[in-house]
Amino acid sequence: MVDYKMFELGDFVLQCGKTLRDAKLAYKTYGTLNDAKDNVIVYPTWYSGQHYENEWLIGEGKALDPAKYFIIIPNMFGNGLSTSPSNTPAPWNGPRFPNVTAYDNVKAQHKLVTELFGIETIKLVTGWSMGGLQTYHWGAMYPDMVKRILPFQGSAKCSRHNYVFLEGAKAALQADAAYDYGWYKEPPTRGLRAFGRVYAGWGLSQTFYRVEGDIKHMGYASLEDFLVGFWEGLFYTRDANNLLCMLWTWQNGDISNNEMYGGDLPKALGAIKAKAILMPASTDLYFPPEDNEIEAGHMPNAELRVIDTYWGHFAGGPGTSPDDIEVLDAALKELLAS
Amino acid sequence: MVDYKMFELGDFVLQCGKTLRDAKLAYKTYGTLNDAKDNVIVYPTWYSGQHYENEWLIGEGKALDPAKYFIIIPNMFGNGLSTSPSNTPAPWNGPRFPNVTAYDNVKAQHKLVTELFGIETIKLVTGWSMGGLQTYHWGAMYPDMVKRILPFQGSAKCSRHNYVFLEGAKAALQADAAYDYGWYKEPPTRGLRAFGRVYAGWGLSQTFYRVEGDIKHMGYASLEDFLVGFWEGLFYTRDANNLLCMLWTWQNGDISNNEMYGGDLPKALGAIKAKAILMPASTDLYFPPEDNEIEAGHMPNAELRVIDTYWGHFAGGPGTSPDDIEVLDAALKELLAS
């Protein structure tokens, strides 16, 4: 029961100078492309997530309404559906899979949007977390094509602290000798579970845990029930090399790290013509509002709008926090109507 | 060149119902006990730290001046000097070492202070982080004896979020099969280094990393230089079972979890007669100011005084942040003079 399609990219040369042979982009669309081809929303995936894990924001009466818009969810390279360490044949399989940047991802997505659908203008790009990173890339790489962006709990460049958090999670995974430098025959489950437990402290805020959101909002019976059921559960079934591939993409995310901007981040931010609402969460531990505030200062057409919440990074998470989703959905509607 | 002494506790029964046989408390004193025995400061150690790693706050002209005060630093159980998994003979060695609470630690310290030195009144108890946890315990367990407390970047009870952060670090260590459930013959260095890398994101704030405090203030050449040199360096030489012993102590820290208070935290906080200044750091990621603010609301004689800093938990760390130490030292002087 495959609910997505594959776009053939052919041999796709990456920023790192290696080639993804027979590269494929898995994608799903919602709604109908109108004749003017001007009702397009692109909605990239988050770290480790697949398209169906983005669907909570789409629906009748919501901002992302398939009755009005043609919504495209492209799966990120490395997420197990698009070309990934886990589905690439030797010699480029597993730990030999090349480093892929967010720039590479968005370049591939642009080919999908333009070559397959003949789309020339995009009404909105939006996404959560690493989906937000890709959203900024869309704005900076295709400033004339992208009219609006709303990255939520994401950033244009991975901050040094965010990088360090990810190093911790990575080290936990790789501490498991079963990982075997990526040559595992069986999943390194101890390391994957440790990865999830490290993530647990970062994904939600101090206040979330203090008020027992895990029990009161998310339906777990105890803290340990939550740590195993939610956090170990989120990662232990994912492929370790895939996780590390996307982690590299995240750590090296930077809209200016390309020939267009030559590492000049203010220049890249300044080139984004799209009308933008940047929506960090007040208590996000790895995308703190300050990072977006600094970005907004360099963007000609951006508004910083902080979501006041104790859900931390998961304010815009996959359907977990109804109050925050309401705020997000209203902002998306406002931006789309403007 | 041993610079500390050992206090013999004999057979010391713990809260968990097990006995530390021939238990020993390693301690060091600074200055001279006066005839009235009323110039005493107790200054417990932090997580994994040993007495000499507390000394940065002691010195001529500082609040903790050995010319005026008799300062006692008791080493925490499990820190490798006092009775610990690493120095206890079988059958209670390594992973069989019993669970020790902060209550147990402070009870043992109280024996040292009263039985060895005949001290009946304590002018001040102060400590950083887990030293702060022990400080609160002193105030709640011996309310008539302790006149002043100044816990910095600590709390009276381990918060649920703090517990989760520690679970992540623990899982990283234990993901290393070389740990072998505590029966390692060689140190599980991969796990210990992962432990340090997980810690790296927590110990300092997002802003600290954004402004490159690792390079500008701490003298490292790059982020990776800091991650290996400082964070892996901080933990890879420590004994894994010792680290896990103290981690349990931390996670289960709670001044009310004893017969005196029966789990009633507001009651235990309310029983602290000492004049108190609670000094969290504004950007501490695992002891956020809110936790101390809630505590202060239950304490009859406490002032909340937040240190405004981007050093996070390391605001009061072992000598790393001169500006914050100045603020801390001034508060200690003020409290001692009151």
C-alpha cells in the first residue's frame, strides 16, 4: 500500500562532488494543481520524518487545505523513502553514502516542482525543524519563485549549540559497538534507544516535564513509560545510517554555504524576497527564538512571531500540541491571505 | 601526595537498607576552627568533582577566606575518594555498590562535623550543582544548626527534566557494550566519551556557544577541540560505576524523601530556618530559575537571586566564568555578614 510516488532524478551530483546514481525523490501531493499553477505549497519533511508524518497540518478548513491548494511533500534524502543509505546499492550503501546538504535536497525538490509539474511560482514553503531549514533554503535559492515562507522551529543555519546537541545524540548511537562504523548486520538497537533517550531531554522543555505533559497531555502512565514508549519508540525502528546521514545534513545546514552566497549568511538572508513569518517556540531548547531574531534582522520582509508555549521544540511537532497548532495554523492562513 | 584526610564512619546504614562497611569520608579543611567553634563553612562537592575541584572559590580576600573561616569540604560518596564503587572491596564493589542518597551523604557529613570537630553550629553551607543539592539537605535536615545556605545552580529535588537529561547521558555510557553492566575490566572509554559529549550541550547555554565562549573565553581553538579537550576530558578518566552511583544520587535527590518529611516537599522547604540566597543562572538548562523560584515560595527566609549570564550551568562552575564568580562571591560575603 504505497501512498507516495517516486520522481527519477537520474544521476544527481551533490555539493560534496559525489554522485547519487539513479537518485529518487519520494513525494506525495494533496489537492489539485490549478490551471494557473499558482496554488502551490511545498512542505518538506523533518528530521527522520516521512511524508505521512507531515500530514497532521493538512486538511479541510485548515490553512493547508487540499480543496484550495496543491500541496507537495517531498521526502528528504536519507529518510528511507527518497534515496538513502538504507536503499542505495553498493558501493554507495550504508556508511559510504555521500554527504547530502539541505541545498542538495532543495535543488532536487526544485527539479520535481519545475520539471514534473511545470510550476514556476510557489505560493508558500513551510516546514517544521529540518523542514524549516529546507524552507529557508527555498527562499534563498529561488527568491523570485517563492512568494511566502513560514519556517517553524527551524533556522537558516545550524547553530553551534544545536550542532553540539546532535553530537551528543550521535555519540550515544555510535557508542554501541554493534553500530560497527555503519557496517552493522543487525540494527544497533542499544545505540538507537540511547539516541532516543538523549533526544528526550531536548525535544520538550523543562516546564513541559515539570507540569507532567507526558502524562497529562500525551497519555503516558509515567516518565519511564514516556521515555521508552515515545522516545525510544521514535528512533529504534529507524535505520542508523539514515539517521546519521540526515544528522550530517542538519549539522551542515547553512543557506549561504554555496556558490550563490559564498558563506555570507547575512547576504543569503537578505536575498530572501519572500514574505516571511519566522515562528520559533519560546521554550525550544535547540532552536531558541534568539537565532530567528538575528535572522529576521537581515531579512527584508520577515516578521518574528514567537509561539508562547511550554512544548519546546514540539510546539509544532507532529500533531502533539493542539493550542500551538492553532496559533501556527492561524499564521499560515494570514500569510496565505496576504 | 595525599592532600586530604579520611573520617572513619564505621558501618554506615543507608536509606536503602544496605550497609556501607568501614565507610569513609574523605575531606579537607581550610583555615582554623576558632574557640567558639562558630566560624564553620561546609562546602560539599559537585557531580563527579573532588575537593580540590572546589577550591577555586576559597582564598584570601574572597568570601570563603581561610583567614576568617574554618571551611570543610566533604567529598561525596561515589566520587572516588570517599567510599565509592571503585574503592569498595567485594562483594559490594562496582555495580553492586548500594544506592546512596544525598540524605545519606549529609548524614555522614554531619557525623564528621559533630563527632570529629565537636561543631554545633554552622555559619554557612554552600555548593554548586549537586553541592547545592547537599546544601538544601543540610538546611532541611539540621534546621537549628545551619544558619545560612547559599546553593548555586542546584535544587532541593531533582526535577523531572533534569532526571531525563541524566537518563540520556547514562544511556550513552551504557550503550557501550564494554561497560558490561558494570563488570568492565577496562574502562568503557567509548561510553565515557559519549557521556561527555552528551553533557556538552547541557552544561553551557545556547548563547555561550553562539558567541563562541569555548574559543573566546576558554581558550580552545575550535568547537571540536572543546568537545574532546574539555568534555571528553572531564569524564573519560572517571570511573563509570562511580559516575553512575553519583548519577543515581542526583536523580533521586529530594530533601523530603525521608522520615522527617515523608515526601512532603513544601513541608521540608518550609522547615529550613537558615537565611538563604538561592542563586540559579538565568540560562542554566537543567536547573532553570523557575525551579528555585518555586522553592523560594515555600521557604520562610529565602531570597531568589538569579545570576544574569550566558554561561548556563557553568556560571558557578569550577572557576570558568570570572564575572559570575564575582557576583557569587559578593552574595556569599553579604550573606556571611548578615
